[in-house]
Amino acid sequence: MIIVFTGNGKGKTTASLGQMVRVLGRGKKALMIQFIKGPWRSGEDEFAAKFQIPDSIFHIEKMGLGFVGILGDKLPREEHEKAAEKAIAHFEEESRSGKWHLIILDEINVAVSLGLLSAARVVEAVKNYPENRILMLTGRNAPQEFLDLADLATEMREIKHPFQSGERAKFTVEF
């Protein structure tokens, strides 16, 4: 099953983590591959550590190099492109392993909308994903190709957000 969470509203990664809780609750394993977020520790990392969830059951692979072209990013674009390609290749390897019931490709939609990967490259990578497993693609600006592949697609729509009044990301809400 392929699920896409997209849109400008908050909650795409959070919704995928909710699905991860269900998967873990049923005794299955989950992997999250992050395409944009950098190496800093997030709330989900802290959760896994605090509740001593072994990496063999739920694992987060931070493969992005941080936000692209914003918030002081000084890395050459090519470095972000290489990281995205490495992440999708890692997904292909992990999806063949059969180890994970759920794989979350976090912010992959953003990686494609920024041109770090082509939609065609991602479609090629996911087309052989086992039907009896769950694959989630998150992030704003999901390309139509992903929506066409999806068994379930949800668009989060922003109605109101503190960013609109100039507030920065909030601890425990955004990270």
C-alpha cells in the first residue's frame, strides 16, 4: 500500500509517525528515511531513545543534509543532490530486504519539488515495493506521479499557523 501525505498544512511527518505507532503496536517493524532534515536530534529520535525502542524495530535514517537553500544552508546544491540519491538507493536496498513492514520516505516530495531527485527516479524505485507492506511518502508539493501511484493520498491544508505572524518553529511542535 502506498500512502502520500502532502499539502501546505502541518502534520505530514506527524501523521506518518502515527502510522508507525500502529505498525509497532502490531509487532511489525518500521523504518523512516529522512530526505531533507539534517543530522540534528528531533523529538522522534528522543522518543525512540527514551522508550528504548531498538533500532531493529524502529529506525530513523537521517540522510538529508538540512534545509536546502534556507536557514543558513551553505552547502553546494550538488551535495544535497548526492545525499538524495544516496537516500533513494538506500530505500531500494531496504525495501528488498523484507525487514520492514512500513517504510516512510520523509520529505521525499520536497526533495523532488526542489529538483534533488526526479519524480521518475522515485517512481522507478517504488514500483516494485511489496503490496503487502506500507510505503509512505511525505512532504509538500507531491508530484502528480506520486498521487497516481498512491492507494491513499491526503492533503493537509493550512488554515492558520504561527509562522504567518512571524513566529519561529516551536520546540515540541515542529521538532
